[in-house]
Amino acid sequence: MKAKIISINISPKKGMRKKAVDSAVLKDNFGIENDAHASEKWHRQVSLLAVESIKKMLDKGLKVGPGDFAENITTEGINLPALPVGTKMTIGKDIELEVSQIGKLCHARCAIYEQAGDCVMPREGIFVKVIRGGAIKTGDEIKVVGAG
């Protein structure tokens, strides 16, 4: 199975659930245009979470889907937390990303954690920097091209 984008999700403010969009523009060393988390000033420019991780929360009885974990890109077919920091990946022909962080520390328990007693984003979500940007759309192929 080819790895691909299942959903692209953005929000105008931090701390909000992200809403799905059909396409977006990744800007070099910035992130996704019109997303509150995009910034040149840090390494967590774009967040990714696998639909396989979301399914774990569905199995616990939660009604959640892509974007509910505040991830920018929901993927299918890649074991994201197994990718070491420095791993490069491509989306489509031109876009290049580099894994900058695996998981994150949650300072406050989110609504999902409160409902289920667990949340997959801190363990299974990853963050990337945009090395070379461009337009992305749902269904685009993602390839892991090697460690940096």
C-alpha cells in the first residue's frame, strides 16, 4: 500500500480543533499557510498523525476523526513514531519535509484525554520542518526517502 494524505487540517488559532481542507500550501521553513502553528521560529512547523493511530481511539469508543487531535496532516500507511528525527520524506514530486520531533509533552490534559483517559498525539504524532514547500492535496502520495 502506498502511503498517502488522508486529510489536511488547519485552524486560525492555537488550541482549536482543526478543520479539514481539500488542499493547502506548504511554505519553505514556515509550515502550512493560514495555520496558527506555522512559524519560522520553531521546529514544529507541521504536525502529522496516522489514521491508524486515530483508529486506536475509535476502538476505545471515542467519536473522533482527522483534525480532532490538532494534527495538520493525517496520513495512512506510514509508522510515523518509528521514523527517527532527521528522516526526510516527500509529498508528491516537489515537497520535502524533515522529521524534527517525535511526540510531544502535553502540559494540560485535552478534552480527548479527559474522555478516554488517553490520547495518541503525544506518543504517536510527529512534527516536521518544511525544507521545500508547494501545494498539497488529499490523496497525495508520501514517501520516506531516508535519514538526514
